[in-house]
Amino acid sequence: MTLPAELITLAADGIPKADPVAIPGLSGTVSKIFGYGLWLLILAGAGGVAFGVYKLAISDKSRNGGGSEPFKWMGGGVAAVLLAGSLITILNGIAGS
């Protein structure tokens, strides 16, 4: 196994039920890296949403404060989760599982 595949496999060991399905037409290593990468993108999106909620809780609520930054974090996190989730659903449909 190549070094990038090993690193992603080690990082993804803590992800619950993150067993990617083999995608027809791709080699095993590429399929595994792509599958784990999507699961890591979901975790990153969840982290972005959590950081946005944290920034909203500690932000300056006055009129001259930068009030839109927490919503940018939360919106980016939700977008990442939706994108990765839809790609995982599509690829699992293609793989037939």
C-alpha cells in the first residue's frame, strides 16, 4: 500500500462505519483514498459548523462587530457535509451497495 493510502487509512480508523465501497472502474487504492477522503470531508464540515457556533457564542454582539463571520463558518461546514454526503450516496448507488 502506498504512503498516502496508509496515512488516510490510519486517520480514518476513528471514523465510525467508514468502510468505503469499491467503485467499479477504479483501482483499489484510488477507490479507498477517495472514499475515506469523503468521510474526512464530512468530519471537517462538522468541525466548521461547530467552530461557527463557537464563534457566534463568543462574538461581539454590538452593531459595529463583525457578525457575519460565524455564519460563514457554519454555512461552509453545512455545504461541505451536504456535498460529501451526496457524493457518498451517489457513489454507493453506482457501486451497488
